[in-house]
Amino acid sequence: MCRFTGLDDVEYKKVAAALRRIATTASRQPTSVGQSPLSEEQKRVLLYSLKFDQLDARQMNIKKAHAKTCQWLLDTPDYLDWLDPSKRDKHHGFLWIKGKPGTGKSTLMKFALANAQKKKLKDEIVISFFFNARGDDLEKSTVGMYRSLLLQLLERRPVFQEVFNSLGLRTWNDGCHQWSIEALKALFEEVVLGLGELPVTCFIDALDECDEGQIRDMISVFEHVGEMTTTAKPPIRFQVCFSSRHYPHITIARDVHFVLEGQEEHSKDIARYLNSELKIGHSKLAEQIRADLQEKASGVFMWVVLVVEILNKEHDGGRIRALRQRLRDIPGDLHNLFRDILMRDHHNRGELLLCIQWVLFARQPLKPEHLYFAILSGVDPDALSEWDPDEITAAVMKRFILNSSKGLAEVTKSKSPTVQFIHESVKDFLLKENGLRSIWSDLGGNFEGASQERLKQCCLSYMRIDIATSLKIAGSLPTANTQEAAELRQSANNRFPFLEYATRNVLYHADAAEAGGISQADFLQSFQLADWIKLDNLFERHEVRRHKADASLLYILAARDMAALIKIHPLNWSFFEEEKDERYGTPLFAALATDSNKAVEAFVQVCLERQPQSSLGRKFCEQFLEKGGKSLKVGRDFTFSRKRGAAYHVLEQNDETFLAVFIASRQAPKAPDKQASSWAAVQNYKDLVRLMLETYQATSRMRDYTDQTLLHWAAERGLDVVVRLLLEASQFDGDLRDFYGRTPLSLAAEGRHEVVVRLLLQTRRVDINSKSKMGQTPLSYAAENGNHGAVQLLLEEGADIDSKDDLDRTPLSWAAENGHEGTIQLLLEKDADIESKHYSGRTPLSLAAGGGHETIVQLLLKKDADIESKDNCDQTPLSWAAGEGHETIVQLLLKKDADIESKDNSGRTPLSWAAGRGHETIVQLLLGKDADIESKDNSGLTPLSPIFSPSQDTLQPPAY
């Protein structure tokens, strides 16, 4: 999946600094240096990426204030002080309304917001965000808050969208994204600081329904913004109204605040509500009941609403005389009232419990049709069938949910309605106050685990419906991203509404049940994996994320972060075993690529528990668990190569502890294979090597996909400590060859690792003249790469100084061609064949002259190298030097009386080559030595003969 890159914590300050370069007026322009501004389409895409489902769901579902209530807020001194610009130094634009759960804070905030929107001036902006702990992640996080507030600001003043230019994220070209909190904070701050004279009023409700750490960070940001806007010249009118419970208490340096239940007018609002909604008449008894009810409410509006409904039902049953006693019996505490509602009767208790369990423990808020069939799957699975919307209408489902929850759950009013509790205090009662456990004591101590088990069983029941016949999918599925597949998914969701949730989350609920103490061993053993894969693939919108029919359950658990199930899987130790066709190759890489951190930890914990006490394997596993896998570079775009294997990708990470976990994990009861090779030599890790030797008895014979042993790897990287350890610990065959025929000695010589070359030669167990598949010896590799120390060691041990590879190149040829002066001196001192010719007939002098290696040409000439030697095309060293433009070497050769008129087999002279390549200085030099300007080549062209160049439509000198 494509992702917006976002910015991490470290980059936040850089981003903020870059954004501040944007002018703080409405006419500001993009300032990114060397970068064109974003197009309107690109800005539209970025703006769209801020949106999310349920953006306004919480606010829409808060009931409007009852007639004539909440009006008092507008005349409250604290509220007026907040609006007064002259008192801004006192409060920095912040008003904080606090109250007990259920007092009506959100209703009051919705009223204040509606009033501000109604009364706002032409150039004023009113924005808001209502946290919702019962919603999805973005509804209850500051990431969602910042995205919502930014979207409102940028949509209402499009000129502010220029802020996107400072991000420099040029690849954001579609709707997939992952906004980081730091990027959002930086953007929000800059937009607010750029308001100028444009007033903005912001309402943020229910701070207590967000994580406390996130809120503390948010308040810190807002305090900073408040300070900046207050001290700006002129001051920027940015004011914020917060609401929350009393706990958690968060101190803000400057604000206006008041407690809702302590307001006299709030009590009058309750009285107005009772007078209007309590339908018991206005007799003396009725008025006494109203007074008793208001006193007992203690300012908690939610309690009043629920009790009014109870008393109205009692009154409708003709029990007017019993109302006062009924009121005395009703608990005055909101939580106890919930308990009373849930325990009032025993009708459909199983349905009630299951409804409560689903609303509490569903992975995400359920749509009404999801919850309807989820409950039906648990209480009457035999009745499950294809959904008939004409029979089971939206109204039917709404009434079903109302009755099943005894009025404590409701369907939200939003574009995509979901089911949630009527108030966050219901959830608090059930979980924080142990209401669920106390009402249904038969659930035992592990009530959450028992609940998750029940939800899992509901998912399994629904998945047993015969959908193949209805959807006609007995054969293979269409490709995921095709229109045909999209229509099939839509048809499945229309006919079987709960199927996608059940399929995608049956493993989630099983994992949660296991974590809650309900064993899932039998479930894992009996799970119909092939059937599940087909259903999961049906709902998968990306072909690359679909699973093959033979995917293992362990791989799937890893990719979905099911740590509890992983821990009890009988093959959990095989997390590096390769899957035949799965995207990420192995279960562990699948976990890493999908950010399944709990699964990664579970795998390493399994590995740790299999290690002997005080072993190196245990030590490394503990180190990995301490730091986690965050440093590993394995993301969604990770590509697993089966040709290279798991070991290659472990090595690629260059991480000591990860590598050690790989090595330690291979202690599983399975013979080491070719892929489980000698990767401990990536760095100079002595402990890793010891672990490798400790883990495998056959370490010296194990090879990787290029047939290299551990000794090959250590030698190639010059890890002398590792090489010495290996040579001491095991009888390694120093002449084992890799896929290319190279021995450890060849690799060390090639890599300029003199110390390792010395170690290998000291063993007396290596063939000093071994040849690779290209015929190169260790000396040839050393000479090619200028490893002077290795050349000297090899020569002292009797290496063949004139050995030729498959292209007849000698060590001297290699050194001359690559310009290794010190190596040339060593080889010449040992009487290397100075006139040896390689496959094209070129001598070392020819190669050095053509390569521009002046010092080497001088050394070879001092050794009387043949200055007129000709290659297979009859070119001399002078022709090569002239053609390649090496003026100094041409001078050297002419001083040695090189034949200035020598011709190659095409009749070209050194002058022809210099003129044809455009080397003017060399042409002048040769003409100064009386080179024949009229000499003709085999085509009759002289050095200055023009030729026609079609590409330029001009006459050009010959280009040989």
C-alpha cells in the first residue's frame, strides 16, 4: 500500500522551521527553495487525505440542548471574559469547562458551538472537535483532532493550503496516507500563526475521552500557540473552549474555567427539563417528586434523563402513588443506576450480555446490521441466512439494538452509522467499575477472555453460512483490483453484512481470548484455514496481500500481530521457515513488514526459551527484546528474494542481535540447509561466530546461495579476528570454492586484506595458485586491486608470477591496466614477464599507455619494455596514448624514439588517432615532430579529411 511518508519526531523541528518561512499574511507565497509549488490537484489530494470516516459523528450524536436550557452560558461572567479581547493577557484565549460524568458538558459545548456559528462575523472561522472514546482510533486521538481542525481551517480559507508547499513531500499523489502527529502539530501551529487579523474560535469537547499523554502533549502545544498569538503584534484572535471531566487533572498556566455542576443556572436547566419531560402532571405530589428528583440528581443530567424515562413508564402503568417510592429505590449514583437498569428484569439476559460484549469488545464500532447478525450468530445461529432488507429493515434493527441493550446503546447519527453506548460512563461502569463482572458473575475472573471467546464463536457461526452457492464463487476468485472483484465484495456485504467482520476478526478475538486466559489450542488444531483464506481473499482489495491456498497459519498469525496465538502454535519456533509463495517469505519477515511488533516479540521470546541457560543465544535474544525490531529496515514495500533466501535478508539488515536470533533459531529440530549458512561474519562479532559454532556441528560445510562458507565471508570482509577463530575452532578446508570458483585466499587478496592473507598462508592448508572460474589466481586478484602487501606475501610463498587467466591476463597486465604503481615495482623486481600479451595482444606497456598511467610507463620503459609492441590490431603504445589523449605519455614515448608513423591494420597513425578524437594539443605535438599530415589510412582519409555527420548536418573531421 502506498503511504504518505509523514514526519517523525526528530524531523518535527526542521519541519516547523521550514514552515515558519511562509509569510504570516493571507497572501503568503510558497518558499521552498528550488522546488515548484504544488499544483491545485496536489493540494486537493493532500487536503482530502486529512479526512476520515466518522469525522463529525460524535458531535452529530450529542442531543441538542432542551428548549430554554444552556442559554445562561452566554451571560456567564467567565464566558464573557473569555470573549473579551482586552482580558486576553489573563487567559490567553482559553476557557475550560469541567464537570462530573453525565452533567451535560457535551450538550453545553454543542450549544455554544451552534451559537458561535450562528453569531460569527463574516471573516470569522468557527471550528470544533468532539473526542469520542466509543469511536474508532481517529475519533479518540489527537491525530484525528489535528486532522479535523486543519481540514476545517484549510477548507474555509483555501489560501492557507500554501502551507503544504513547505513539506516537500512530492510523492503524495494519491489518497493513501499516514499522517504523523509531529507533522500535524507543525502544520496546525503554522496555520494558526498565519491567521493575521482573521479571528478563529475553537471548541474541543471531552478531553478525558482521549489518552492522557496525548492530551498533555496537546495542551502544551496549545499553550505555546496561545503565548505566540497573544504576544503577536497585532495579537492574533485564536480562542479555544475545552470541556472535560475533573479527572485527569491537567494544569494550564492561563485560562478561564468553571465547574458545570456548581452553576446555579445549570440546576435551573434540570428543573426546566423536568417540568417539560416528566409526564406526571403538576399535582402537589408531582411537584414534590420533581423536587426530590432534582435534589437526588446532584447536577448529573444523564441521570435525570434516564430516571425520567423510568418514572414516565411507571406513571403510564397507572402507578402514580408508587412514583415517590420508586424514585427512592432508584440509585442516586449514575453507575449504580446503570446496574439497576441492567438487572431490573431477567428477560433475554443472554441477548443483553452478548450485546454488551459486542459493543465493549468489538475490534471497531459495528454498524447496526453487523451487530444485529453478530448477536443472532450467538443466540440463534440456526436462523442465520442471507439478509433480506425488506424483512429486517433499519428500523427493525434499531429497535432490536435498543431492546437488547436495555436502552444503554444507540445507533449514531452519521453518514456511516455505528452502535455505541449512550454515554462513556456506561463503559466506565462496565469495565472500570467491574460492572460486567458483578452482574454476570458466572463469567469468572477472566471476564474479558470469556467475552472474547464468545465473540469468536459468533464469528465462526456466521462464517459457516453457505455463501459459495449464493455468490457463485465455487471456483477461483477474480483478481482483487478488478471491477468484477469489487462487485463481488459489494454483493457479499449486501447479502451477508457480518461476513467481512467475522472473517477479518475471528483470529483477533481468538488471540484476545487466549491472552485473557481461555485456551485456544483446540481452536488452532481445528481451524479450517483453507476456507478462511478463501473468504479473506474475497474481501482483500489488493492482490499482493492475498494469501495462497497453502499459506501456513503461523505466517498469517505473524502478519496480523496475533502474539498470544503464536505463543501456543506448535510450530512457533519455525518463524524463519520460508513460505513457498507468500509475499514476505517467512513469518518473522511478515511480522516485521506489517509492524506486528507483538508478534516479533513473541517469536524472539520463543527462541529465547529454547536456548540453554547462560548460552550466547539466550543473551542475544534478550538483547533483541530490549531494543525491539524498530531499527530493522523492513516495511510494507519489503521484497523477499527466494533465490537468495532468508539468510541473505537477515544479513542485509546488518544488525548483530537480529543476526544472532536467526542463528539461534536454527537450533530447531531440523538439519541445517544451504540457506542457513555462515552469515555471522557480517561484522567482526566474535560472540556471533562462537554462537554459530555452538549452534551447528557442521558449520564448516554449510554454504549460502553463492556456495560461500563462513570462512569465505570472513575472508572477503577482512575479519581477521573471525578468521583466526574459525581456523582455530574447526578444520575448515581453505580451498573450498564458491559459485565463482574463488577460495577464501582469493577473496582476501581481492579485498586488500593483507592480515587475512597472512593468516591463511600460515595454515599451510591453501593452494596458493588456485584458479577461479575465470582463471584468476590469488596473486592475480591482489595485483588487479593493488593489494601490495598481499602481492609480496604471495610472491614470497612462491605464487606463479606469470599465471594467466582465461583471457591471458597476467598479474602484471592487471596491475598495469589499473595503475597500481607499487604492485608493478614488486612484480618487476621478481622478473615478471614484461612482454606478456593478453587476449587482444596488448602488453603491460600498451595497457599503461592507454590508461594514462605515466609513472608505470616510465617504470616499464626503464625495464626496456618493447616500445613498438603491437596488439592484434597493430596499434602501438604511442597510438593508444595519442588516441586516449595522454599528452605526457606521448612525450615520454617520443623521447624514446617511438615510431611516429606506425600504422595499425586500418592504416591509422598516431596523428590520425589524435585528430580523430579531437586531442588538439597532441596533434600540435606530433606535427612539431614532423608527423606526416598527408598520411592516408586504408579508406584514403588523411588525419584532416572531413566526413559528413548526418546527426549535425555539418562537416566534421574523421572520428576513428
